[in-house]
Amino acid sequence: MALKPRYDVVVVGGGNAAVCAALEARRLGASVVVLEAAPQHMRGGNSRHTRNVRYMHIGPDNYLVGDYTEDEFFADLLQVTGGETNEELARMTIRASQDLGQWIAGNGVRWQGALKGTLSLNRTNAFFLGGGKALLNHYYELAGRLSIEAVYNAEVEDIVPGEQGRVFVHLDGRRQEVAAKSVVVASGGFEANLEWLGEYWGDDAKNFAIRGTPFNRGRPLRALLDRGAKAIGNPREYHAIAVDARGPQFDGGIVTRLDTVPFAIVVNREGRRFSDEGADIWPKRYASWGGLIARQPGQVAFSILDSQRVEEFMPGCFPPVVAGSIPALARELGLDPETVAATVAAYNAAVILGKYDSTVLDDCHTLGLDPPKSHWALPIQKPPFFAYPLRTGITFTYYGLAVNAQAQVLGEAGTPLGGIYAAGEVMSGNILGRGYLAGFGMTIGSVFGRIAGREAAKHALS
């Protein structure tokens, strides 16, 4: 198809942040086109794999209980990032999230309660009925009614900033040029570009699973960096979790995620533990395990537990490895039986039993073990024994575009590039220096998507 020669606002990307921007820009009267690199049945970037969004609230709201204040939200963010965040942008994002429950529902999305295995989130994170794909379907249906054009299989190759901005897109086998008064870049990170990841991780990058869309290859990001945009974030940092090592390299989504770690011990391929499996509540800790596994030999690990714990987490899409003894389990995993048996025995001997409660930081812990297991430590002693092979599953990268509070993309000198805005994962490094909070990517995308859409429309229509 042939694109129109000119739009007020061109949105690059097709996920949550992109469609939020498109909706807000159109509501202000701008003509809008969404350029999605994926085919229609795979539209939505990583958003189609999401389940929930984290937002500030005072009082019960959309199945959420209690309060989740700005200060508590920010304290949680500081904890997982180690302080590597822009406080001004972070607090602005948190405050602006307070109306997300109403705004999202106002666009047709329905809510549901927290699911089994996610109950610790029932105060902080609201769940979409039908998940991220249902949310996107509602947004795209509304976008169509508002006369927003959505173009699929449209790979943006270059973006030229300026008052007479231009976007170059590969579509239907040829390069097309579109004039744009404003451009919103919401095209995700570069995690699906293994060659680019390899610049920072070497050959280890080949062992990573990319749990989201295979279309986030970073081409719009690279184009703007080449044209003078200021980079933000550590190129080796990302949101990554432990996924089943037997899953696909691309697009495994939420079903390959494994939440076994708090209920198990985790060993590397040498049969040794390497981190505290009970350091904190899982929604604050789960995203650290992708990086931890990435730094182990072969970028693989194995969670080991017994029959007493196997029902406490959401099952994965692959069955566990099962054996009647720890040595037999180790052999099934291709690990040294003596080493694994010694690791389990040392752990069991160090366990100090208390009142077990998987929903709080309980007092079941180890003593004299390095690394410790600080909470939820129970002996692994009742057969049969279970194991899951784990590897690093990257959701999105943090290296991206520097922006200001108006979502304007900044140049190397710190001044805005004319008419260029960014939202979502491509600018997440402004707020996430490292670490992650469950549902916070959707927060950033929703907040900055709306800001970018409004500001882009105002600029285009002025």
C-alpha cells in the first residue's frame, strides 16, 4: 500500500506506548498513522505478552486493595535500581500513573483480580482481563473508530528530525518517504538484534532467549542516535528474567517464564548455588535472575525443589524433570551427581525453620551458608524431586533515547531535537538504570505514550 505523503503525527511502533500516543494525538485533532513493523497478527510489540500495570492509588481500585502511595512506589523503584534513576522523571511517572486505572478502562479495557501465584501484587498491580493482547485489541479497535491509520509490515529505516521532519519506511518491497510535523518513537529496544547485543555481551548473547517480539531490532533507535540523539542507559542492562531453557529463542512470552526460584535452590552447571533465592518478595526480585544467570557458565542454571513445593507457583509450559533422588535428578540434568547432592545437603543442614509464609518475608532462612537463602528456606528432602532448566530471557533493553518531561528526544547538547518524541521501552533507560519492578514497563509506556502523543499533536498543530 502507498502511505499518504504527509501526516501531522507519525507514530513509530505498535505496542502499548505507541497506541497510547496515537489515541492522545488524535483526540487533539491531529492526523495520525501508526507504523508497526510486525504483521497484524503479531502487532503490539512486547505489550501483547503483558498481564498487568503498576500504578499509584489511594484506596481500593480495580481489584487493588489498600493504598500504593508515591513515596512507597518510589522507594520500591529505588530498591530495585540501586538508585540508578532520574528522580524527577521517575516521580513524575509515578504521579501521572494515578489515573491509569480510569484511563485504561475508559478505552474499553476490563480488569480482573490477581491470579494464583501473583497474589503479592494485589495492592500494586492491576490485571487486564484477557492480558496484554486483549488490551491491545481494545486500543486498536478504538483507534480505527477514531480514523487512526495502522500500517503493518512497515519497518522504519530512518527518521530525519526538524520542522519538516521525514520518516523513511520499507513497505511492500520498496522504500517510502512520509513527511511528518511530529514523530513519536515507541519502537522498543534492540533486544531482538543479537548482533547488537553481541557488541556488549560477545558470544554469550547467542545463549539468551528473547522472550518478546522478534521485531524489536532497534533500527529507529540507531537511526536517531546516528542523527545526533543523546543516548541514555547502560547498553549491558536490560529487563531479563529466568525462563525455561527449553523454550524458543524468540517470542516465548509469559508462558516460558518460571517463578520457581523462591521455592527452590538454584545451581549453575557446575552444581553450585550462586545467589540468594529468597532475598526479597518475588515481584521485586524476579527480574534480577536474568542477569544473574547471564553471568553463569553457559548462561544456564537449574532450579531444584521437592514434592512439598511444586504446587506453589504457576506451572510453566514444559513439564519439570523428575527423579526419585537428588543424584538421579542431577544425572537427568547432565550435572555432576556428587556435587549437586553435596550442595543440597549443605543447604538442608543450614536451614533454620520458622513460620513459613510465601506471601511475606518470613523467618525461614539459612545460617552459615554462602550465599544464604534469606526467606522461604525449607529442606529439600521429600521425593520425588523436581528441576527446571533456566536461561536468561530478555524482555527489553535499557539503552535508548534521552528525553525530558515533555517526552522530547534530546540531542547531544541536551536540547530537544525538533519534533521528535519518545515513549516506552526506547526511553526506559531514563528511569530504569538497572533492575525492574513488575508491571512498571507498562507504567512508563502508558504515561510517556500519553505525554508524547499530546505534545506531538500540540507541536504539529501549532
